[in-house]
Amino acid sequence: MLTERQLLILKVIIDDYIDSATPVGSRHISKNPDIAYSPATVRNEMADLEEMGYIEKTHTSSGRVPSEKGYRYYVDHMLTPRALPKQDTLQLRSVFRDRLTETEEVIRRSAMMLSELTNYTSILLGPDVRKHTVRKFQIVPLTNSTAVAIIVTDTGHVENRIFPLPEGINPADIEKMVNILNDKLTGVPLHELHIRLEKEAASILRQHLDRYGDLVSTFRETLIHPLEDKVFYGGKLNILRQPDFHDLHKIRNLMDVIDEANHLPLILPVGSEGLHVTIGSENALAAMEDCSVITASYRVGEEQTGLIAIVGPKRMDYKRVVTLLDTLSGDLTRELTRIIRGGA
């Protein structure tokens, strides 16, 4: 159990190290206006904190830096809500000023803005598109032999699927097909489209299309293609500008992990809600051992959840990042709800 004095000294060490990236010594701490103890007393308390594993020595300085245990205690017990400066709030919310109508564009701009405000790397994971439901179909011929099926969902997400057209197809057949699809498959989840096409639209399409077999078979194939998770990055290289990262081998491994979308389920708590902080070795991948990851969820509709993440050094400005993510999570949920409802 830490004493009040130890808690105060630990907080000052962590706050100072986050600000300066420089190991903190007892004389520096004793000059802090919040510390009313002599350098000798501070040294004794620091020795105890080190023995308990909350701070540790570095190889290059006589000062101390927070350990992972120290950061974890700080995050769990010492973070207090802090209002964002007005300028930061205005900058963050400028993303929504244009009243965009596509969810992907809002999320992409949010990722870029978040990286600008933190100087860390941001990752925004869009909601599971398989749960999106169809709002509208369009089919646009591109050439005599190809067309693109444009599927707009309830969230404003747009799927473009290119498929071959049968030779000599009558444009009237395409128009009839679009009308029937919009009549029968509106409101169907994307991942069920190929099944529901057979069950609910095939018989009517067969009655009204001159070349039903040729046209519908190629269209059906494009609906079976797997749906990819939408991942949006901001400031991928920002993390490399931090003084904490100087080992080239570790940097390469870290960038490989961040670039590979297949690693995201190991980095982010995909599917979870609320705010999560993962520090250093708590990350599942060894390449992330020098990083902290802070995530917050946002909602799109009643059940669809996306994720906002900041990847930075363990010496991250946790107070600021937590406040930014909490603010953006609420704003993003409201903005995407507006888009889904077709609001102005």
C-alpha cells in the first residue's frame, strides 16, 4: 500500500517524465512546488518505490523513470478528467463541420485529426460492414462487358462490386433487375445478400428478365466475395518521431505490425466497448512491448460498434489522450447516427 507521500512523488515522476522524456532525479522532484520534502526524503521514498517496482533506473542516467507497473497504477488510480482546451475541441469538431453523408469519410477525417492533435499514430476501425443493411442498389455499365454494382447501406457505407455483363445484354434488363433488387432486398444485411437473392428475388427476376441465367449468375458471384474490415490510419509515422524509439530493428517490426491489418485483433480489443488502456508487455505482440495503446468504442446504429485507437510510447500523455478519445467517441457516435437517419 502506497503512502500519500509516495503517491505524490510517483505522480510527479510520471508527469515529469511524460513531459520531458528525461529521467527524473530527487533534486528535480524536491524543487516541484507540490513537493514539501527535502531531497534526502525524496531519495528515500524513491528507493522504496523502486524496490516495490513502480519506478526503475536507466542505463544512461542517475534519475528514475516509471516502470510498466508504475504506469499501470497511474492509469488505474491517478487519472482525473481534464477538460480539453477550447482550441483543441474546436479543431477536433471541425471534422463534422461539412455535414458529410458518407460514414467512411467522417471516420477517415477523424483518424487524421486525432493524429494531428496527439502526434501519435491513430487507428480507426469501422464497424463490421457485414451487419450493414442495404439501403439502395444501382448497377452502372462500365463497358460493353462489365458493370459495377453500387450498394449503399444504412450507414452510408458504399460497396462497389465489378462483375461481367453477358454479351449483348439489353439495358432494359439491367433496369428491371435494379428495380426488383431495391424492392425485394432493401434492409437485408450485406453478408446475407447472396442467400436472400435466391430466396426472395430469384423467382421474380426469372419472370421479368429475358436473360435471367446469364445476368443473375454473374451478379450473384460478386455478392459472395468476402467483406473486408475498414481500417483508417492517421499519422502512421508519428510514433517514430518520439524520442522513445531509436532501435531500428524494433522500429521495423513495429511498423510491420501496424501496417498489417491481420494483426489488429491482437493489438485492439475488437468487439469490446468502453475505454481500454494496454501498456507495454500487456500487448499480445512482442513488437508492441515499448508501446501503449488506448482505445475507445463508438456506435453506428443500435448494434454496430467501431473502435478508435491511439498507439504511442509507454511515456504517453494518458490524460490528454483519454480525454480526446472520450470526446471523439461521443461526437463520432452522434455524427454517424445523424448520417444513418438521413439528417441534415
